[in-house]
Amino acid sequence: MNYKELFSLEGKCIVITGGLGQIGSEVCLALRDAGACIYMADVDPVRAKTLLSSKRYKGRGITFIPLDITSEKSIECGFNAVLKKDGKIDAFINCAYPRTADWGDPLEKVSAESFCKNLDMHLGGYFLSSRKALSIMRRQKNGSVINFGSIYGVVAPHFDIYNGTGMTMPVAYSAIKAGVVGFSKYLSSYYAKDNLRVNVICPGGVFNNQDPRFVRAYNSHTPMGRMARPQDVVGSVLFLCSDASKYITGQVLMVDGGWSTW
């Protein structure tokens, strides 16, 4: 066996939802650099055009497809477009982050309607898109699905890090991301006989010019003493898309600088 080839993504076709996001856009670049054919799936074609014509992305050969994970019709159209062009999907990465306009309200102000709507959009969208991807991969007898969870789908929030910032951790977020973890484990067991793998990546907080008070407090709770950068997350995605992880399924990979160990 040539072990150098285990990490190669040459010739693989990979779809990334939430591809315009902070993590998703970086994942697209990393997987393209590793040799994969990349479909950046998201809901805003105008923003995609701007991004893909920018200095970092221009000429990289990344293809945008409109895909809204909250719409089964949109998922069907998006995947059909990929299959029409490439005839396969080797890996599917769910990094989309749909949410309602009142996202971020404190628990006491969150209506039951809002809570359920966010679960339906986000967790329900992961259900619809993962199931569709796996139905395609089942015919291929090969494939890897990576769903993005969060540290807050595994451990409870430290609410003291939000003191004095006006920020909080939305209640629906913890419920959704815990659901993503359990749902992905279910899928991993259900599709294992078909040689399909489903794993979860749970990043810690990613720096995005948040309130300095929040950043300092967050850093103080993290063994490595800092928030994540998008580049810190891509290695785990590369690994789970590659043949180096072909006997790994149903796992939750914490990419959090040690946050979940305390």
C-alpha cells in the first residue's frame, strides 16, 4: 500500500453546504488544493459570484450551486446538477447554518414557535440533505458524510463568558447541535453495511471579531488559550474525506483547543 495516497483527494467530487460561510469557504479552498472537485453549495448566488472572483478564489475551479438545505426541492435540484456533471458524490459536508431573524435572543424571550422553526430549518435541513447524499452514495457503495456539530452539542455552555457583551448562546443551538450528533451516529450505524461513513466535526468558538470581552473570557476557558481560526478546522475535514479514515464512522471529532476537556 502506498500510504501517501491515503490522504489524496484527487478525483473526488465533494459538495459543501454553507460553502459561503466562514468555515465553509475555507473548507472549499482546502479541499480544492488537495485535488478534489468542489461544489460550493449555498443560497446567495450574488455573494458567491463576488467571492469566487476575489483574489483568493479566482481561477481555483470551485463551482457554485444554489442549494437551500431547508427545501427538499432545492436539495434535489442541487444534487442532480452535480450528478449531471460528475456522475458521483464522494463526500458531502454539511456546514450550513440557517436560522431565524430572532436568533440570539435570551432564553426567556424565545417563543416555542421560534425554537421549533430553528430545529426544523437546521436539524431538519441536515436530515433532508444527508439522507439525499447517502441515497446517492449507497448506489456507489462508497462515500463519506461529515456533519458539523459544535462543542455545545456535547458540553454545556459557559454563560459567564458572555457577561457584559450583550451576547448569549441561543437555546436552539445547543438542541440542534446535540441532535446533529445523535442523528449522525444513527446514520453511521444505518449505512455501515453499505460501506458509507458518517462522522461529526465539533469546532469550538471561531474568532470573527467578536466583542473583545467575550474573546478574552473565551480564551481563559480554553487550554490552548485562543479561539479557533477557520484554518484550524480544515485538517479534520480533509482527513474524514480521505481514504485515511475509511474505517472511521460514527465518531465525534472535537476541534476545540481542549475546551471540552475542562
